[in-house]
Amino acid sequence: MGPSDPTQRYLAVVDWAAWHFGVVSRTELAVLGVPSTTIASWLRTGRLQRLHPGAFAVGHTALRREGRWRAGVLATGGDTALSHHTAMLVLGHWVPEHDGIHLTTRREARDRGLRLHRSSLAPEDLTLRHGLWVTCLERTLIDLADLLIWHEPAAVADRLWTLDVPALRGARERSGRRMGRGRSRQLIEREEPHTRSEFEREFLRFLGRHGLPRPTSLNECVDRFIVDAVYADAALAIELDGRAYHARRRAMKHDRGRDADLQILATASCGSSGRTSTRSRRPRRSAG
């Protein structure tokens, strides 16, 4: 085939698509000088493949997921951001299995291949990834609280290395009235510091429910350490670690060192019958 004008245009479109995950919009085609009659012809011949109204794959539909994400954004127009499950994937975090591409938009739009959520988004709730607007981590967690049962957004939060609690609270305040408002409040509360006495009361209630013996003393000073619960007769020390004392998982490494120091101290002071230290965390207790 000779170098006709439509062919040159198509090569320009291919070059554009190569830098945009294989996807082009009708508006972008117009900017590249492709008239609507040529778009219709390319659709008939397979040079373009329709993904959504106004969004096309160039040449084939074997796209990376970034291309699918871009097509969804192009299909819904401006004021649209990837959100919910899809945003968590874009941000590089684990999220439960889901179907479709989730987007938040102010517009009235429908598409079978997209999961659309109507809501306003403040600039603070957005970040740019792969050239696409995406809801930030904190807003995404608030959004997930609308769709998931309680333990699922909590599981997502637990897998994060860090989480900005004030930013999470701000995202919740900006999000307005929503179905998962109670779950999002619980999510914030579990990330906020809790007083030592609250966790101790919860621990004592746990013992009572399961018919377990109460400790001899609480907050006993052992050398330079304050040990949360001590069973003197059993030579047993238990540490109760809530969110107040675990900023995130990094704090656990510090706790391991503290446990080792206590173990050495117990061995040096009492020999083989010295106190044993064990560490209890929500939601389960583990022995150190």
C-alpha cells in the first residue's frame, strides 16, 4: 500500500497509542486530524477496536491493565478518577478480588464494563499515576468502607506499611454522607492511639470470658522496663501491644529487641526458672 494520507494519519495514531498504553479517545483522534468518517472506516477494518463509547484500542485489544484503566477514564470524560478497588491496585497495594474498573465521577454516565460511583473529589483526595487521576490512599480506604464488609477494609489497612491518620480523618470529613460512614469511623478509631488502661480492661474481660486466671499485677516495674501483666507464681510476663504502641510494623522489630532484653534479664536474675515474657496483640496473642 502506498503512503496515502489516511495511512500517515494511522501511523501517527499508532505512535500516540504507543505512549498511552495502546488506547486513544475520539477527542485525541480529532486532535491528530482523523475525521469521524475515517474513524468509522478504521472500526470496520479493525484498525480501531471499541472499548467504551469514545475510547478505542489501536490495532488489538491485548492491553495491559493500565490501558484498560485509561480507557475507563476516557470513556467517562473529565472530573473522573480511578477509585475504590482499582485505585488501590494503581497505588500498588493489596485489595480483595473484584470485578470491573471502579471510577468516581460527578457525571451521569453508564457503561457495562465500568463500576461508576458519583461523588465530588477535592484536590487533596487525588494523586496522579500513569498520567491518570487516582484517589489518594486515604480517600480510597474511605471509599472501600462503603462497599466492603468490616473485616475487609481493616485487612487492607493492616497490610499497609504506613498510614496517615490525620489525612484519613480529613478524607472522611470531605467525603460527606455515605453508607460506610460508620465503618470508616471504626477504621480511624482502630488506627488512633488507645490508652493503656483501655487495652488492659479488654485483656481482663478476655480472661474472664474464657475462664483464664487474672494476672498477679499490672504495669509492674521489672528492672528498667514496665511490664504490662505479670503472673508471679508462673514466672510469666505478658506485654499488651495495641495500636498506641505500634505505629506500624516497624515497631514490632523494636518489641522483639525489648523481648530479648527481658529474656536475658530474666535468665540472669532467676536462672532457668526466671520470668518468661510473652507478647499479646490484637486480634490474637502470640508467644515470644
